[in-house]
Amino acid sequence: MQIRKATPDDFPQMLPIFREVIEGGDTYDFEETASDQDAYDYWFGKGVTSFVMEESASDAGKDSAGTKILGYYKIIQNHRGRGSHVANASFMVSSAARGKGIGRKMGEDCIRVAREMGFKAIQFNFVISTNEPAMHLWKSLGFKELCRLPGAFNHKKLGFVDAVIFFMEL
């Protein structure tokens, strides 16, 4: 497995993961009706740097050529101007790859890349409190839970739940 900078050629493999994640209605604020262009702009828009975690066929024990995207993340300025030294990031992992450490590897890589890009901190603005794997991961990587936004997310099954802001100084 390797993490590399994403290119627009990766989007056809990224889109089904995006669709799967937003269909759950439990981790992202996108509606299921989000267009393919909305997804593309989110991951490849102005100022966005995206990365994919991919598995080669040989990594998966297969003889055929090619790679499969297991997950991806993006880094962007959290704010422009005087807030541009703080990064923001977003992550998606395919359901087939969850529980295999993909999120942790991408999180660690994101921290490294953010430092290399000159950011002084990373802030996650909207982690859904019921997303236990994400809550655990960010805490275990050293992010601090700054505050909760009561009822800020309309969970597809649970109704209104808290969103959490996480922060890490680099």
C-alpha cells in the first residue's frame, strides 16, 4: 500500500467511495443528492491538495496489474488570509477497507504533509460525535477536542447529534 498525491484520473475510483460514505448520512454533511461535480470540486477544487491510499494488485495477492484506491484525504487552508497557517483536512475510506488501519496511516501522513506544507496547526471543524472510529483516531493521534456544537449534525438515523472541533498544533 502507498499514499500518493491524487490526480483527476483517480476520480472515477474515488467517486464510488464518496457515494458510499455520503449515502450513510452519518459522517459527512453532504446530501445524497450531491452531484458528481460537487464531489469533484470538494476533492480537486481550488486550493485543495488530495492524496489517495492505494493497494496494488500484488499487495492484495493478485496477479493482475493495476491499483485500487482504498481511501483518500485532502488538505486545504482552514481559512484564508490571517488564518491560512491552519490546515483543514477531510478523509474517506471505503467500507471494504475499514478496520485495517487505513485511516490511521492517512492521518499520520496528513500530519506529516501539513508540516511539510508549512502549516502551523490542523483543525477539523465538523467531526460527528457518533463517528466513534474517527473520534478515537483523532484523539489517539494527539488532536485535542476543543468543543462540541450541540445538535449541529442531522444524522440520517439518530437525528440531531453533536459535531466536534478537533485541533493539533504542529
